[in-house]
Amino acid sequence: MHENCRETTMTDDKTLRMQQLVSELNEASEAYYNGQTERMTDYEWDARFDELKRLEMETGTTLPDSPTQKVSEDNITGQKEEHEFAALSLAKTKKTDELVKWAEGRPIWISWKLDGLTLVVTYDKGQLTKVVTRGNGHIGTNITHLASAIAGIPQTIDYQRHLVIRGEAVISYDDFERFLMESGEDYANPRNLASGSLTLKDVDEVRQRHIQWIPFTLVYIDEPSRSLFDESPLKSWGQRMEWLDSHGFRTVERRSIESPSHDTVEECIASFTQKVTSRQNPFPVDGLVICYDDTDYAQTGSVTGHHATRAGLAFKWQDEAASTILQEIEWSCAASTISPVAIFQPVELEGTTVRRASLCNISECERLGLGGPGTGISVIKANKIIPKVIAVTQSVGTFSVPSECPVCHAPAKVSVSETSGTKTLHCTNAECPAKQLKKLARFVSKEGMNIDGISEQTLSKFINMGWISEYADIYDLRSHILELSRMEGFGEKSASNIMRSIDKSREVEAHRLLYALNIPLCGLDVCKRLLSAYPLAELVSMAVPTSGGSPSGPAVSPLGATAPEDVFAHISGIGPEKSAQFVLWFRDEHNLARYHRLLEKLTVTTPDVSPSGDKCAGLTFVITGDVHHYKNRNELKAYIESQGGKVASAVSGSTSFLINNDVTSTSGKNKKAKELNIPIISEDEFMATYNQ
């Protein structure tokens, strides 16, 4: 009887733990898929999910709401739509051997597991008919009205039958950082921003988030034109993806393995991992996806716990955790937020020494149960990149929030987000120098003023030292060279190199200067387009008619003081929105004053872009595919333009030649060129005729 009671107690304990895990996992999943504050890290979620699966196997019981039996759901409001084909989730593993076993020796593909929001896109008779979120895998939310604001979803395609594609809506790391800098809003990561953005109703507001949709599988296609595919329908996953590429879609990066073995799979995973750790991949990912090339075979598996067993398998990296001791919490002010950063005793993670990790916000510190100095913590590099505190092993002292900004010492205020409930700390001083950190980082970047040796971390130190508060201050850093040479991590040589780089940047091309100013929506291409229409001084005087375009004196705009915000909208590729942002930036008196102070330190040049020859005069080229003789397509483009030619991005009736080293390719550009009787030439043929 006693033994039975003990077994019953153990079962009850396991059931209670399962109930707790189900509740925690479902809460975290709902927050993750709906743009709310993070409830737990991926590392914690995976650990709890694995524990729940183990308990379900031990007890033979599955609770009704268990996440092991359902697809995580986005709850975006709007018109609900049933999926034509269920969007089931994939089973996961962290072991290479399990991938090899799953592959069964059959040809497979490995691609990124993009970390965004899955959207199912449908076309009929060449027209986009609907865009639906994954929802619960069976019913999603129709967001077709936002399609024009999401890059990568064309409104029309060159295919007249029924087509269903599944892809991921993602935001690049660069666009995420730029949005935070320009908007002052607070999101934990790009995926969080993408999810929150798709709840918006304003199409223009969504467009400013720079969401990109990347197809990762062709779900359904009516049998395509047989002449393109050796008179056989598309049975190969790789062939299906190539078909999407040929019709203008930008599909997920992938690699094929004909004979999967431990070595071949390990090598492929290592290749993808290296791109993650070296930050070559611009988009957030949370693993890899493995699928069979044989799409018929992939459909023969069973469905277990909302996983189609042969539809694919997700691989997630093993996160290497290390225990250490918290030394201090550094509060760092950047953009509009004062963020806590954990400084701890150094640990080795993924082959590097890690000493600090962002704690995101006050809510995350409270969730972890963080104490003060001496607190024991566990740290990982999430997805091989970002140092992250995942747990408190022993809390010591009390976690406290500062009452003032660490940089300007103005009062600091705790804000609570109405949508996510996240607590964040903000400096109340609108002119706080630290709020310029992200902008200063873009200013010194390679694309901007190209000042070597000054990282974002170095800029933060200079700001905290009181040396920099605006762009022009960078050119006065020489007055601090002695102090800089004595700072930890610098020295005389490093300080001297920084000064040399600063002096070199004093002569700058106009488009780089414009880009460095951090004018919203003005990337390098926009800056070049503006300057192709007007000189820099004239652009500024047109934006601010009563102001000079240079410190030497005012220039009067021919448009007068009432020049409209869309004054530059007529320039190709600009439009009213970009024009307005440019005009409004220069009409801000603080921006204009800083701009003039900066000009006093610089010599602005306008490179001569007039042709040096006429070998391509009167001709328009389109370049596609890889090049071999030139370093890249941009170098080939530069040569054509130097010889009086033009380079367009798409094939049209005005195209003279399509340059493609694969002249027999079935790509969309080749197909269009053939339809219009436009010659397709190789790089060798181009050089023989136009580069002698």
C-alpha cells in the first residue's frame, strides 16, 4: 500500500510539472509569435519542451493543450482563412546523426530556418490572389492588403495557373538596427519587429519596416509547361525552387547533398554555421531545415503531433553554456533606451572570450531574477552569435534601476509598453549625446565617412568621456590623443592610426557624406540619385530656401520659401516619401546647424562620372548571373557606364543585350529576353566586342 501511494505521489508530481510546463511554453509561444516581450530564451524553451516530451513518454499522458501536439499560432487579428494545404511544423533535432538517419541515404537539401513569420502566398492566372499567415497551421489571417508593403511578393507573375508558395517574412539585422535608430521604438529582435509589423493596418507604416518575404518551398503548382522541364512535372524540390527563381522570386539559400553521410552532412552544416558566426547571412535564423529532393516521397510520411514525419526536419545548433559570476550591470544609453548590460568574469564560448552580454530591458532582468554583483549566471551565444544570459544560478544582492542617465545625468524614466508590457528605461533629455550612438556608428562606417578603427563600442566610450556629442566633434579628437593613447585597449599606435584615418576622411565624396548624415530613408542609392539630379549645395538650398548649401553664404532657391516637401519626388527612384524625409531633415534647425559645423571640417568632392570612352554609347545592358573576368557585376556595370552605356535591372523593350554566362539558362531574364528577341551574350562575347 505504501509503495502504491509513493507511485501515485510521483505520478501526481509529474502531472503537476507537465501542467506547469504546458502553461509556461504556451505563454512563451504566444508572446513569441505575436510581437510581445520575450518570456524565455530559445534555449530555455527547447529545454522545457524536451522535458515535457520526456514526461509525456514516461506517464503515457498528453495534456489537451500540450505544445507537443499543436502548431504554435500567431494571433494576428483580421479575416480568417483556411489553408488549402496545412502548414504543419517540423520535428527538431540537435544531432547530426539523427539527420543522417532521417535522410535514409536519399538526396536531400539543407537550407536556412529563417526566423520570421511564415506567410502562404497564392497566385491564379498570373495575379496575386491572397497572402495568409500560418496561424495554427490550418487557419491563418488574410493580410493580402499588406502585400505591396512586403518586398519579394510580386503582384503579377509570368505563370497563368494555380500556384501556392510558402515563405518567411523577415527583417534583416541592418534594417532592424536602422528602424530602432530612426523610430525610437523598442523591439527585442528582428523577428519580434516583423511579427508586430504585420498587425498594423497602415500599408505605408508597414513598408517602412523593410519586411522581406523569402520563399522556402513551392507547396503546389499546376503542371507547368512541359517544354521547360524535359516533359516531366516538377517532382524535385530543388527543381521547384529553381522554377521559383526563374519566375523572379528570391528564394532561400540552400545546398544539396546527393549521398547523405555523417561527413557530408557535417560539412554542409559547418558551412552554414560559419556564415552565421561570421555574420555573412543578413537575416536572422534559428537553425537549418533538411528536406527530401523527392517531393512525392516526402508526402508519404505520417502526421505525428502536428509534424509531417517526412516533410522535413529542423536542425538547431547545440548552445554551449558556461557558468560565471556577474561583476556589474552597466547601463548603456543608445538611441532612445538605456539598456542593461551584464559584465561578468570572462568565459570561453564558441571559440571566443566573452565578457559581456545584453540583458535587453528591465523586464528581462526581472524575469531572470537577477541580483547584484556576485550573482551566479549561465551564459550562451544564442544561435552562435549573440551572448545571452539564460539563467541565474545564485542570486546575490539586489537588482536596482538607475534614476538618471549614465551619460548626461538627466532623470531616467521607466516606460511600460501598452502592447507587450515590456519595461524599458529612457533618458528624458532629448539632446542626450548617447542618443546619437547608432547615428555616429553609421557616420564612421565604410559606406559613410569610412573612418577605420572606430567601432560602435569605441564611440560609446568617447561619448561617455564627453569627447563626442555630434559628427563634427570626431574631427576634434586629436586634442584628446594623449588621453586616448593611455586608455586600456588602445596605445600610441592605435591612437595614431585612428587620427590618420580621421584626417583621411576629411576629403569625402558628396554621396558618402549624405549617407553618413543618417537622413531617414536615404540609403546610398537614394543619395546617388539625388546628387545625379542636383549638386549638394543646391539640394540643401532647395530643401531650406533661406539657408545656404555651404558655410560660405546662403543660396537662394528658385522655388522660393514655400518649396514643397515633394520637391525631389520627380527624380527617378525618389518619390514623395523619400523627398519629404530629406526636406524635413534639413529644415530642422538643429540638423542644419550641425551640418554646417561639419562642413567646416571637410572638403566635399563630386567624382567625375562622365564617360571616359564611347564603346557602349547608346546601348542598354542587363547583367545577370555570375561574372568571371570582372571582380563582380558592379565592376562590369561601372565599365559599361564609363563607356557611355546604361545598365538596367530588368529586361525590357529598350534593352540592347542581356549579359549572362549561362546563355541556355531558363531563368526569368533569359526567358523575357527570348520573348522580346533581345540577344543574350556571354561575358566573353561582351569583352570581345566592347572591351578590346
